[in-house]
Amino acid sequence: MLNLSATLLLPAAATALFLFFPVSLALASILMLVILVLWLFAGNFRERWLAVRDNPVAWAALAIYGLVLIGVLYSPADWDEISLHLTKYLKLPFAVVLMTAITSDRLQQRCLDAFVWAMGFVLASTWLNVWWDLPWSKTHNQGWHVTHHVFGDYITQNIMMAFMVLVALVRMLHATTVWRRLGWAAVSLLASVSITHLSEGRTGYLLLCVMLAVFVFAALRGRSMWFAAILGACLTAGVLVSSDLVRERVVLAYTEVVRANEEKATSVGNRVYLYRITPLLAAEEPLLGHGTGAYHSQICRFVDIPEGCHGWITWHPHNQFLFFAADHGIPGFAAYIFLLLGMVWLARRAQAPEARVLLIGLAALLAVNSMTNSPLWSARESHFFTYMMALLSSRILARPATRQTPMQSQAGPGR
């Protein structure tokens, strides 16, 4: 009886996770625990193993967390720093659990729809915040030419909103009616403008361009692809002309790059400095790295600026590749590359166009974002990337409805 109840409740908990993680870290963490408990009581572990044994993304996620566990054995970091890493990266093995919990096509579609509804609420709130002071909004500065973000920070909101643009464009392309096409086109336009005109996040500008490029070159073919590419270039130029916020942030970024050697306390200057000294730390222990959590203290040995080894330097190197290389050496760096390549390899196997384009888009989003941030370390970003990679990779490997297992039939027959 307990097994049956857990099996019936697990799909609802998984759907709730995708509905709430874009708006509440606390709820997402609670739902993670609920899903894990239900997963243990539901059983069917042999069937769950079959669902992930051929998934390279699952193996890469487990390999990364395995390196984190091994790194504890030789790390010079104190327990507070080590335990933080164990907690932060715990979402990687949880992603594997999630892959085995959402194996039916209908449940996977429901989870993706839940994310879309959540981001629709965020998008509507962002636009309403231009005119009204919403009590649940993070920012309370009405009007144009100022940044608006509703939950968390503008970087994370823009990352998820850029992916929302890709989802809307793909659904527009495959919509069966004119009204649905127009509706999804409107969503993609509003989401894009919320990034370019209602946010000061330069990461968002870059990632939006990445998502548009993925749509053009992965979803379109022939003349349509080249027409969309030219149109995209024209729209990019139009954004630079029409958005004071974008122009100011782009000019500021250029200025910070030029003055990076003199001004290391700026957003770009700090990153340039970290990209210079973190490889020196990684080069000391290339085979195994310095150990789990070692970066936070060991990087200070290379800091030579008047400001000293302050918090922005010790928190993370603003580059996930360098972060893994410093703590876990070549194996950590390679495992992360394998994770990204595994996503692309799976995407190329996909029969459904939506699943293929979205997984390629997620891999591109994660790879580019990893060059300017540490997305698997950052709380909100790690929720988005780990849950979404679990969902999209499991969609591609979902077995046909004619061979449904009891676990797959828990959410009804496939579409």
C-alpha cells in the first residue's frame, strides 16, 4: 500500500518541482526531499536502473559528484567549505534520481509545461512591475530604462528567460494553428524584450543571442535558416539602437575590459583577474586537483592586489571549468566536458525535434554561462540546469509506450 501511494504521488511531486523552482529555492529544496523519499518507497529500482544505464548525462553527473566525494580525502579545506561543496553539488546525483522518476512521455511534457507556466508568471510580473509595485517582486523601481527582476537575481532570471525564449520559438515552429503560432511568437518577443530592455544583466544579453543562434541553426533549414539569421542580426542592431540600458551596459563592459589591468574590482576586471590566477592554482595539482573546497583558501596564495583576498575572489572563480580544474584537476575538468558532450550526443539521437533543439540549447546555455560564472555552484542556476538536464535527457531516452513498465504507466499512456 505504501509502495502504491508513493508511486502515485511521485509524478505530482516532480511536476510541482518544475512549477516552483523558478520562484522559490526553499520550496524546491523541500520538494527535492519529498521526491527522494517517495522514490525510495516507490521501489522498482531495476526498472529505474534501466531508465538511466544508457544515459551519458547521468554517468557524467555521478562521476562529478564521485570526484567531489574523493576530493574530501585529501582536501586542505575546513569542514565548512567541504560540506558546502557536498551540499551544492548534491543536485547532480539527485538529477539522476529525477531522471528515473519522470520516465513517461506524458509526465515529462507535464513537467516542461509546469516550467513554462512558472516562467510565464515571472514574465508577466516583470512587465507589470514596469507600472505597478508588485509585493512579491525583488525590485521596486517602476518605469523604463531600469532593471526589473522578480525572484532571486537578474542573472538567474535572464538565464531561465533566455531558455524560455527558445521553448517559445520551438513551440511556435511546431504549432498546428495560426493563433497558437502568434501566441508563442508573442511570448518569445515579450521574453526577449524583458531581457534586453528590462534588465541590466549582460550575461542575459549574451545568452539570449546564444538561444536565438541555437534556434536558427538547430531548428531551421535552408532558406528559412539564412533568412532568420539575417533577421536576427538586424534585430540585434535594433536592440542596440533602441535600448539605452543595453548600450550603457555594453559600453561599460568594453571600458572594464580595457581597464581590467588597472581596475580589478569591477565585474569584468575581477573576472579577467580570476581567469589569470586560477589556472596557476590548477597547474600546481593537475592530476587530482587540490581537493574539494580547496579553491576558497588556496587561491589567496596567488592574489597580489591591494584589496587583498576578498570575498568575491574566494567565493568562486566565475568559471565552472576552472573551478573543477582547481579542485579536482584534469578528471574534474574532463568529467564536466563529458557532461556537456553527453547532452549534445543525446540531442543528436532525439527523434522529436523539440527535445533535440531544447537539449542542444540547454547544453549551449550551460557551456557559455560556465565561462562567466559557476552555474553548478550557484544556488538558483544549479536548480535550473540540473533539473532541466534530467528532464530533457530522460525525454530523449524514454522508451516507446508499447513497452511501458509499471513505473512508466504511473502518469498514464504516452502522447
